Amino acid sequence: MTNTDSEVLIKVVDLHKSFGDLDVLKGVNTEIHKGEVVSLMGPSGGGKSTFLRCLNLLEKPEKGSVFFEGEDITKIKKQKDLDKIRQKIGMVFQQFNVFPHLTALENITITMTLEKKIPQAEADKIAMDLLEKVGIPDKAGEYPGKLSGGQKQRLAIVRAMAMEPDVMLFDEPTSALDPEMVKEVLTVIKQLADSGMTCVIVTHEMGFIKEVSDRILFIDEGIILEQGTPDEIFNNPKSDRVKDFLGKVLY
Amino acid sequence: MGPGIIDVFKEYYPIFLKGAVGTLKFAAIAVGLGSILGTLIGFIHLSKNKVVSGAAGLYSTIIRGTPLLVQMYIAYYFIPMAIPALSFLSKEQCVMMSLILNSSAYVSEIIRGGIASVDIGQTEAARSLGMSAGHTMTRIVLPQALKAILPSLGNEYVSMIKETSLAGSFAMYELTFTKTLLANKYLIWQPLFIIAAIYLVMTVVLSGLIRIFERRLSAGDKH
């Protein structure tokens, strides 16, 4: 299934980002279409996470543009306008980053009530439905300290979903999990992807990438070295770098 | 040797109590106003503007890096002389000011450290959800930072109780100054032990209260 014919949701043009002397992104260009599931693959330090974090401007690129639904968000001056955009770009982090001083339910509702002015009762209902969907409705009143890693990450996913985003960014969502919790989180992401949510995923779970992706971007040394369908990347990689990488990560 | 410690305390306890009250008052004002000023300076120190942030850092480095007694001398003798606009300040207010400024520098570090102790991921998660910078600070970062800040502020109050003893050198009526008052009555050594004992009681009781408070805080700890 490819969705490359559908409307462009995110367009990245000549994206550059450096930290001090270190050039992490050296001119990335791509388009992400509505409903598409795009996975970023490549060696650590190659720029995958930085690329992802530029999409919602957690990192400010030095050069280039990020168009979201037609608007160049790197040009946004007013913080409030950027906050509005970020509500439409959900993000899930490696370290979960759930709010430890709030219950699971409050983790989900706080931004809805504060920034979208949704009444508390309505927000609570939406949050309960979401917790139900990821199988942890009984944890609504618990603080994150009482949740397992997998439950925290599922909470983080629905917390982002509650803002009704148009795209979800996943930054190594399973890398900090105990091995036996990886599957429950991947299952939730898979369900999201199957439901038509546009997803951009950085992960080292090769089996998952193969199964879920419409398109894979191989990012190394700050550029998209190669891209294609899972079949093209896994079975017929063009560049030696990709062949070499796959040879090392696939058992 | 003269009369014993207990006899001296029995006879002059009002003087010691008045001194203890003075000490608590000095410490409370110093930490109270110092906390307000220190919070401000702490936030300025966290500012992205390097010049402003650097100035706040320099302030806290200088104050924390020099003895309080020297700062008091400067406030007591030099400031009223050098800055005529401040000559309306009483001698007590000058000493008080140096205590407040001193406390503010320590508090600013407590605030800065407390906020910096909250994982940056918390801020990133909140901002990625589209939460405003203001709400991110007041609803996400500060509530978590308070866990580190409040006990440290309590400890600052305990330290300040001891630091205010220096105000006695400027004839301010606080606990240590009572030794000077009683020296007139040829009581030299007894008051010192009484004074030390009262300081000890105050700091131990206060530390105990802080510990209880801290336990409550961590009982409500949801991590």
C-alpha cells in the first residue's frame, strides 16, 4: 500500500542543522503524504532523530524550510501560532516523557483543557476512551510511577493523540523499553498506522519497519542516502552503504 | 567561675528569649524577602539572554564567594556613606539588607538548580503537545522543581538562623548579642553555652519540621 499519490502533508526543503561545529543535517529534501507511514533508518548519529525533531521545530534548522499543510513553519514568528501547529504534530519520545506529577488521565487532559479550552468533563471522556483503546483504562487514576515502561509509552501515545494531530512522530519509541514490552507498544503504533494516521518513525526494529512502512528513508551523514519501499530497501538496496548497514543489523 | 549555667538562664531567660525571637525575625525576613529576590534572580539566571543571565550569575558568585561579615561591614559603613540616597536606611536596615542580599544569592541557586533538575524531556513533551511556554513552566516544570526547591529553602532558613549571629557584631538585638548584654554583669562564659544550646534547639527543631514536611512531600510523590 502506498499513499504517495495523496496530498502532501509535510514538505522538507534543503534542511540544514548543526550543533556547534557538527553538521548533523546537510540538506534533506522529502515529502510526506497524508496517510503515509515513513520510517527513518540508518546508523546512530546519522541525523534521523534530529530530522524528526526539526519537523515540529524542537530543533530550529539553520537553513531550509519545513512546510506543514502548505505553511513554512520555520517562518512562524508568533509563539502562539507555532503552539497551534505543534498541536497537530504529535510526538512520542524514547524516554516517554510522561508527566510524573499528574495521573494518567491528567497527563492526557491537561493540554486539551489548557490550550484547546475543552471542558474538563469532555476532556476526561475523550481521555478515558483513548486509555480504553490502548488497554489501560484501569490506570486512569494512577501516577506514571506505578506504570510499566510499556504502559507509560502507550500513555504518551494517546496523550499526543488527544490533541487530534494530523501526523505522529515517533522517536525511537521502543528503545528504552524492556524487551517484553516492545510488542505492546509496536502493536499500538501499527493500529494507528492502519487507521490511516500519517506516521514518521525512527526505530531500530527492522522487522517492524519492514511490516509497517510505506516508504523507508535511509539517512546517513545528514542526507537521505537512499529511499524506497521496504521491498526495495531490504531486498534490493542500491548503495553499498545500505547493504553494509543491513548486513550488520539483520541477523 | 561565678554562678552556674542553669542559674544564669533562670535569672536572665527573658533576655535570651528576646534574643531568640530577634534571631528568628532576622532569619525570617532575610529568607522571606531573600526568596522573592532570589527567585527573580534565579529566573534571570535561566534566561536565554547571555548578558542578563551572566549578570545574575555574577551576582550570585560574588555574594556566595565572599564572607557575610564583610558584606555586612560594607552595608553598615560604606553604603550609607557612598550612596547618600540610601542614607535614610537605619543601621539595622543596612544589616538586614546585607542578610537579604546574601540569602537571595543562595536562593537564586536553589531555584535555578531546582528548575534545571527537571528533565528537559518534560519541557519538550509539553511543547510538542502545543502547550504554551508559560503553562509549560507553571504546570509542568515548576510543580516538579518544587520537590527539590522546598527542602533546600528550609535548609537555607536553618543556615540563616546561624548566619544572623553576625548581626550581633553590629549591636543588633539577636541571640548572640545577649552575650554582650550580660558581659556587663560579669557573666562571660555561661551565656555562651546557653546561646549555643538555644541555637541548637532552634536548628534541630526546624530541621525536624523540614524533614517531616519532606516526608509528606515524598509521600505524595508519584514517581
